[in-house]
Amino acid sequence: MCLLDPYGLTLDWKVIQEAGTMQSLDIFINFPIYDININVLHHDQKTVLPLHIERMNAYWGDESWRSVAYEKSHGLFETMEEKVSNRRLAEAFRERLKTVAGFTRVPEPLPMRNGKGSIVYYLFFASHKGTAENIVTYIFDKFARQRI
């Protein structure tokens, strides 16, 4: 069991990839959506500091997050890019844990909120064991019901 609790976008995807490849390690990982929203997912990508792009690339493992984080919308005179919802970005990361890192069991993450109710990160669990997934899903569901 490993808890990956980065302070923002400070984790390198190689750690996650190695854990998935080992097939003997269960991980909890915080997906720092607040840091991502504040520092990376600006409406105008030209305003994002290169440092933050590098941190996101390292955390995600490559630049494929760009095609997931934005969707094109057609305005009256131009095509614009709009940021997808936090939930949708978290779901893309969940799929990445399965398809790229190779974890076979990745239940829906638990959104973790601050005192004002804003989601600051998503708590993910990834494993290769069905029993572990069942236990964590039970705990996540119980916690989510109590927070409502």
C-alpha cells in the first residue's frame, strides 16, 4: 500500500507508472485539481507559465492532458476552447490510471472539499485486486454519503 500525497503538481508520473507495472502495489493518490485549475487551466493558455506546463506534463506523464482538458465550442465568429469540468478531467485521469499505468481496478475517485465546499483534490485508489477495490469503494461511498 502506498499513499501518494503530493503538494500540488509535484509528483512525477513515472512513480505511478512503476506502481502499476509492479502489479503488487495498491495506491491512494491525490489528484490536485485546485492547483491544476489555478495554475494550468487558464482560458488563455498563453498566460500559463512554462513552469506550470512542465509540472502538469510531469504529473500527467505527457502532454495528452491538453486534448482532454479543453473542448472546442463554436461562437458566432470564432471557435473557442472551453475548459472541461473538474469531474471530466478526473475521469480522464482515472482512465489513464487504467490504460497507461495498467491498474485493473480504479473506482470512481472521492472528491475532497475545503471548508467552503470547493473540490481541492480527488482521492483516487488504484489496484490490481478486486477485494481491495470493493473495500475502498465501500469506504468512499460511506464517506460521500456522510458529506452530503
